[in-house]
Amino acid sequence: MSTKTVAEMSFEEAMQELESVVGQLESSTVALEDSITLYARGEELKKHCEAKLKSAEEKVAQITLGADGAPSGTKPLEGL
């Protein structure tokens, strides 16, 4: 497990750790108490990844296209 808090992690770091957590849980070699801790960490990582993806999707949705179909800029994010 990383020493970083989940909030400090990039999307890629969180996904890598989440994959590690899932692998450990699937291995069935982890003690019950450790499984509970791993599951909680996995849930936190999953939520973090979902939030990062949603933010990225919102940024991509703000890209405007010109008449030729090429990106021409961005429009302001709503609610800011």
C-alpha cells in the first residue's frame, strides 16, 4: 500500500493501488481483518478514481469545436 493519502494520488496511482488491492482480496490468502481493511481502502480508491474521471469528462465536454471539427477552445465550466 502507498504511504500517500488517497486524496494525494493521481488517477493512475490510485488505479494501480486499486488493482493491487483487488488482487490481494482475490488471492484468498489475506486474513479476515486485513481483508476488511483492504476492502475499505479499495472503496476509497474507487471513489477517488470515479471523481477524477468525472472531472476529466467534464473538462472534455467543455471543449468547443470549430466549423472544421477541430478544437477551437473551451467554454466556461458551469457553476464556477
